[in-house]
Amino acid sequence: MKILVAEDETIMLKTIDFRLKKDGYEVFLAEDGQKALEKIEELSPDLIITDIMMPYASGLEIVGFVRKNKEKRIPIIILSAMGQEDVVLEAFGLGADDYITKPFSPNELSVRVKRLLSVTGR
């Protein structure tokens, strides 16, 4: 299973990378929204985890891009800071499947990833 993680905070990115690799996933990292969009085209991941606020392209732009341009349904988990409820609701409106509020437990992320992948039959 290929998972793309788009996150501009280095420590958060490394934490997520470590946890997902420990769970046995093939993890690809993008430090900004533009790199994430490029990797989506290149890799066609099985799941995307994206921060909302990133340079060059936001998590909302990533959700919109995937939902408009991809034939297959890629599950998307949004990472958001506290107090961004309106943005999270917009993400759901665009087609995000789940969200996690920062800070979060890597174990919680692991459970949500497994659940989403099983629900979508991946």
C-alpha cells in the first residue's frame, strides 16, 4: 500500500513517516503542496494524508484536485490545527474522508489509516 504524506512541518512529517513504515506501508513524503500534487500524478497512491496549511498548494487544493482529476477514489485524511473547524468542513465538502486535529497520537493515525483502507477495499 502506497501512502502519500503532505506536511510542511519536518518533525510531524518524520513522525508520521516512522509510524506508517512501522505499520508496513510504503510511504512517500511531500514537504509542500506542489510536490504533493506532482507525487499524486506520479504515484497514484492508495491513501493521502495532507496538512491543510502548506506552501504552494493547500490541503484543500489537494482534495479538490484529487476529486476532480482522479478516476479512482483515493481516500484522503486531512490534518488540521485546533480552531480550523470551518476549513475542515470545507474539506469534507470537497470530498475528504476523515480528519485529525493536531496534535494527535500516532496510534490514532494508524487506526484511522487501517480503517479507511479497509472501508475502501484497499
